[in-house]
Amino acid sequence: MKWLLFGILFLWLCISITTITERTLCKPENHVSHQQRWVDSLLQTMTDDQKIGQLLMVAAYSNRDEAHYKEIERLITDYHIGGLIFFQGGPARQAILTNRYQRLAKIPLLISIDAEWGLGMRLDSTISFPRAMTLGAIGNNQLIYQMGAEIARQCKRLGIHVNFAPVADVNVNPANPVIGLRSFGENKELVTEKALAYMQGLQQHGIIATAKHFPGHGDTDTDSHYALPVIKHTRQRIEEIELYPFSKLIQNGVMSLMVAHLNLPEYDPDPKKPATLSSTIVSNLLRRQMGFTGLIFTDALNMKGVAANYPAGEADWLALKAGNDCLLFPMDVPLAVTKIKEAISKGEIAMEQIEERVKRILMAKYFAGLSHYRPIPLENLYQDLNSSQAKALCLQLYEQAITVVRNKNNLIPFKKERQLSFASVVIGEKAGNSFQLTLEKYAPFEHFQVSKSANKRDYEGLLPKLRNKKIVIVGLMELSTTKEVKDNYGISQASLDFITKLSQFTKVIPVVFGNPYSLKFFSDAPYLVCAYENNSEVQTAAAKVLFGAVNSNAKLPVSASPTIKAGDGFPVLGMP
């Protein structure tokens, strides 16, 4: 008995020592102390000009000429800018330029990019993952986490530290001209779940995530790139819907937020003032009430939502006064610096406030590994960014997003019907497209292609060729993700009339390769599939789902009509 008690005591001591050791090694205070020491020591060596420069994140392109590249270099050396946001170009060119710019910077630059759906959103020769609304249809959030992790891997490989994603806007307005497919959906819980998975995938793999567009751009009918949208809802409504995802992301440790150019009369009565320039919204609401301690970016300061009423320079210092940390895309860096200095000299902004913001930026740089900066290796860059694993993940995401919206008598997936007479018609694609090539792997098909500009006569000539077919799959590929509701999302009336007539003598399965709001034109269809986008991967995925080659449990993330609502969707079980 004595030996048993001794053994239990020994085991307890071992467990206790192990636990204490783990706590000591993993204690966040250790990391924070190193981070704080690096930040404080660097801050002590900086001039006021260098501190002001750290607040500026300038637009850079890798598809411009040498004059542009030299101008960026001038801003780095003369104005000590703190970071760059890269836009259009290519990965190799961007890597070369990043190395070139970093060599000139006394304090390493914080490199950012808008990569909501991956590097392909901005750069050629890189992978484009599904849009957010496509992801909103997926039931398995672990896949979205994996996408965030893969995008993080690619960003790190390319020397990028901040991804301006995820979009946390709840798109409750189908006519929203700027968010739309960039949102995960119309339900605040769904948006929160998806945004959280994406954010964690990024940050747990070393990339700073940015929730945007605070306090919520999902219920606007104006594009803030061109004018100032007005959000007329009550505070209660804004807190219940628009702020909900941001609040949850803050609670779960999102490292940065982007403030939108939106006017909210309930919070700030000035009709010309965007949230970006409002201390009531940035300092009071976001910092004090919601308790956000991370990095705050303005949305791009060249956008008309702010630039229409506030000239270059003035918007910059007002954004700092409101409580933002980092000024994104200033239109005139020398003027911005001059105006910020004037505001400091007049007592509009205290130097202590500037230093407080610089500290947050430097802490972000420490997280990004810039306390030990290394140049980007150029060898095998393209192969590393376009790995087979990344491509497989992209296809899997599309497969899991294909949504069977209507399915009378459980016709889909086709199993017993494989020996029936099939035909396919694609509108807006040429022969040899991935959709039709994949369909014919599962059953004999007769394929037809119709141009986007097809008229009534073209469709009338096609009808007799389809009269004896038992099932006709119509791929609507003339849609465009950029088309608005007034344009019928790119769907022509001639194609709608064709589907109606064709449905009178055969089973027609419309597959919509585009905006899910366009499903409203098919409210009476007994069969209906939404594929959300149009590319070779999603075409392949849609064909697989129709024949049960993959399992899918996707559901619509938005409502298209009174009879086609968010949450609609039939599970597809693959062949045993």
C-alpha cells in the first residue's frame, strides 16, 4: 500500500512539473516581452518623421514602369513609409520589387494585399479560390479554415504579411453594388462562422487577418468607391446585424479591422463624414465600446466615399484624429505628412497619440517576423504558389459548394437515369468546355453550345434537336459576377424563354454558373442547381455533383425570391 501511495505521489509530481514547464515555455508573456522590447527599442531610435511615415501604407503595382518603382523608392527613403499594399501584377515581379523595396527601408515594410479569394484576386499566374458567397454554401467550415491556411502559406512565400480579408459584411441587400458575392451571405451567424474560420486559418499560419468593412457594408445601394453610402438604420439594428460578426471576430482575436467609408447618421450627424473620419465610430464605438485593441486600417483614401468631400492631406490627418492607425492608399504622401505635422503643431493630434499608433504597427511587424527580416527566395516561386495540393483544395471547395436548390422526386444525382437520352446546352461557352467534357464521362451526351448574344430565332432552331431527349442540362454561363440586378445578372430574356419552352416536353435542369440572386428567374423550376461562379474548376465540380461522383450538402447562403430562400438545398450522396 505504501509503494502504491508513493507511486501515485510520484506520478502527480511528474504531471505537475510537466504542466508547470509547459506553462512557462508557452507563456504568452515571454513572447510579449520580446515583442515589447523590440518595439520600445526601435521606437526610441526613430525620428518624428520616421514615426509619421510608419502610419502610411502606399499602393504599389508590379505591372507598372520604372518611373512608378522609383517613386515608391523615393517615398521609402524620403518619407519613411511604413508599408505597401500591392495591387495588379505578377508574383515573380512582385517578389523582386518587394526585395528591392525592403533593402531600402530602415524599418522593414509591412506588405499587404487584397486577397479575399486568394492571390489570384490581384496577381496573374496564381490561384483564385472561390468567392466568399460560394464558400457560404459549404457546410464544412474546416475546408474554409484550410483555405485560409493555404492562402497564408502563399502569402508568406511571397513576402506578404497582411491579407485584407475576410469580408465580414452581412449582405442583406440583394442590390448591393459593391459587396454582393464578396460576402458569405445574408445570415449574421453564417457570416460569422465562415469569417472566423478564414481568419483563424490565416492568423494561425502567420498572416494578419483584417475583418472588413467596419461597421458593415452589407446593406448599401451605393458603392463607396464612387460615392458615400448612407446607413440609415437605428443603433439597435446596426448592433444586432452589422456589428455582430465584427464583435465575434474581436472576441476571437482578429488582429486588424478596416473601417469603411460609410455615413451613419445614428452615430455621427455630419452628412458628409464617413465612418473613417469619425472619432465617435472609430475611437468610441470600436475601441472603447467593442474593446478592440488591434490594428485599425482605413479603407483606401483615394475612394470617392471620402475623397469627394475631403481633399488629399485633410482626410489623412482627420483619419488619424478619429483613431485609425494606418492610412491606406494616401493620395499624396508629401501633402499628408505636411498636414499631419500641422495638426500636431496645432494640438489637434498629440505626438503621444502618433507613438501609440506606431507601437501597434511595430507590434504587427514583429508578429510578421520583421524583427528578423529575410529576403524572398525567388527559386521555384511559381511552383510553390501553384502546388498540386492547393489546386486540389480549390476543386474540393467548389465541389462542396454546388447547391441543388430544386430536386423534384430526387432526380439528382442521376443514377438509374444514366442510360437515358441526355443532352446538354451551354450558353456563353464554346465547345470543349470542362462542364460538357466532364458530363460525358458519366453518360452518353449530345452537346450544344449557344453564344451569349443568341436571339429568339437561334433558340427556336435548337428546340427540335432536343425534343426526343429525356433530360437536358442547361448551363447558364452567360452570367457575370459583376452584372447588377438591373442587367438581369447577364441572363438574356431569350435564354429564359428557351428554358420555359424546352421544359414543356422534357426534364430541364438549369445550372446557374453565376450570381445566386439570379435564381429568382427560375422560381417555378422543378429542378435547379446553383454553381455561383464560372471557371473550369466549378464546371468540373458541377458535372460531378449532378452524377453523384462527390458528396455535397451545400445550401444557399442568400434568398433569391419568396420561394427560393437562404438555407435551401438538397444533399447529394455519391455512388456507393
